[in-house]
Amino acid sequence: MNRQVRWLLGEIAAWEKEGVITSDQARQLKTRYAVRQSGWDRLVFPAIGAIVIGLGVILFFAYNWAVMPKIAKLSIVFAGLLVTHGLGLYWRSRENSPQWVREGWHLLGTMLFGAGIWLIAQIYHIDEHYPNGYLLWGAGALAMAWALPSAAQGLLAVAILAVWSWSELIVFRHPMMAGWLLVLLALIPLAWWLRSRVLLFFSLLFFSLNYFSYVADFWDGGKNAIFIAFYLAMLYLALARLVQSSQFPESAPVFWWLGFPVYLLLLYSLSFSFGHRIIRHDGGVQSWQQIYYLLPLLLAALAWLWALVRESRKKPDWMAWVGVGLVLTTFILVIAADRGYLSGWILLIFNLIFLGHCILMIIQGIQIHSLRRVSAGCVLMAALLMHRFVDLFDSLLVRSMMFLLLGLMFLGIGILYAKFRPTETAHA
């Protein structure tokens, strides 16, 4: 429950107690502004319990596996799958059955499916590339996620496919294109269809990490491919604006949280000379590989163009446009830096853009009375100024003056924050 709804429900109770509104009116208002429950609070612990039970069953049979005949082993594997998924389907057929019961049985069945893969391989002495077992297991979880449909199964598929993908990368030094393609074509559409922000967040995170690791393999350990992270962040920031008028507007914070922290981190790095030494594109790849590098850049540019066209039809908001201007200026300059056009004035502009974001966060935080946003803006501004002044000035006197100025600035921000509080409360 967000702060505004919590405040409103408290006021409704007070109005009812004081006789300002009737009990029926209070009930209607509470119904109108009721918070829709996601169900994850009731599902998370049964899901964890089902997974832990599955691990316990696997370990139990592993302990007694050597003394069991082959037919008994196969019977246990297939009987476990039939019983767990059968019970899950039974509870799904019952009207108003608890979601955690249905999901729990199916999750346990998917865990036993994974156990069955390894146990059957052991029964028949199948000597196979072991990450393929995780791939088959993840594919089964993904199929269940679409068949049921189930966001919990989708999350389990993300976890298993992540183990498969990173096993291939870390152990065998083999980045997998299929890793990010599976997420892009199967998991992200599922999250959008189910309107699941949790599944969407982890699917996008898995996609970003896998795509980056796959493309980074083309460029000397990822030194030059780090611009991919920036272009993906720009794409997510544009999508955060576009999805606000889609069928799933609740997904906007997911894209924002995946894009804005990465954007700020790279912007902060580029505001110093060491950032340009770390991230600079020097070429050295085959022409067909360039498409993986340019695709996020082109998609981000098109998404921002579409977002600007749609934003131009809305009522002007100067702070929103200032923020967009800072982001797009950074986008253009990063492309220039990526192509090798580096100079001192670009460093200065990156510093000013980062400082502009900090000031904008503070102003917005004061206006909406968000202590978290004001604090974030102050911390980021202090980090930039302290690093910059310590880097440029050796005099203790100058550094002491910098601390005094920072202290006075934060004091003024605190006064403004307190001053705007009665106004915000009065209009809440």
C-alpha cells in the first residue's frame, strides 16, 4: 500500500468518526480506493516450501538410490510427477481453491521433473554435457508456465535457465545466444500476459545480463562492450514512458528501476577521465557481429523518438522535459564518446548533466514531499562534488570551504523540505 492510499484510508476513518461522512459513504470510499492484492504474499512461502520439499525428496532418494532396482527407480520418478501434477490439476478444478495450494503442487512437480532428469541419466549411465540437463529442466518449467499459466513457474524457469546459461559461460566459456532468446521470446511475453511485475523484472534482468555477456565475448572480455549496458538502460527508460499508456502501466517502475540506476552509474563514470579509459569502443569485431552491438542503440533511439512524439501531445511539464533533455543529451554524447570523439568539454558536460539530475531529484522530492528522492539527490550530489573537488584541489582550505558549502546547501534543502510539508499535506 503506497503512502497516499494509506493516508486517505486514515482520513476516511477519521471523517467517519467525526460524522463528516456516513458509514455507507466510508465503505464506498474504502472500496473505491482498495489496494489490489497481488497474491505473492500468500504464495511466496508455500512456493519456497515446495522447492525445499523437492530438494529433500531428491536427497532422500539419492541416499537410497544405489540399493533400489531399476524398475523401482523409474516408478518413483514417474509416479512422483503424476501425483504432484495430478493433485495440482485437481485443486485447479475446484472452484475458489487457494492459489498457493495449486501453485505449490505444480512447483513440487517441476522440482521432481528436474530430479527425474538427473536420476534417469544415472540409471542408464548417460554421459552428457551436464548443462543440457538444466536446459531441459528449464524448458519443462517454461512449458508449465505457459500451460497453466503461472508466474511462479515462470520464475522457476528463469532461475533454472540462469543456472544453465551461467554454467555454459563460466565453466565452459561458451556464451549462449539461446539464453537471452528464450527470455525475449518466451518469458517476457508471459510476464506481460500475466501482468506480473515480479516475473517481468527478473526476466528483463536475466535478459540484460545474458545479452551483455554474449555480446561482451566479441570484445576482449567486455571492456568495450560495456556501452551495451548503457544502450539497454536507455531503451528501458524509453519503455518506462511508453508503457504508461499501455495495457500494463504498472510495469513502468520495472523498466525505470532496470534503466535509471545503470544510466546514472555510467554517467557518473563518464564524468571522470577514468571512465573514458574503461569504456571506449575500438572496433575489432567482424561485420556480422556489429548487429548485436547496434541493435540496442537503434531500438533505444526509435523508442525515445516514439516517446517524444507521444509526450508532445500531453500537457507540458517543464521538470519532466528537463529530465528528458538531460537523458537525451547524455545519449547523444555517449554515442559520440563511443565513436571516439572525446575531449575535455565532454567531460564537463557529463559533470553538469549528472549535477542537473541531482538538482532535479531534489526539487521533485521537495514538491511531492518524498524524503527518499530528496535524500538520493543529496547523496549523489555530495558524491560528485566531493570526488570532483578532492580530485582538483589539494588545498585543505579549499576542501574545507567545499564542506561548508555542502553543509549550507543541505541545510537550505532541509528548510525548503520542511516549508513545503504543510502545503503538500493540505493538498494531499
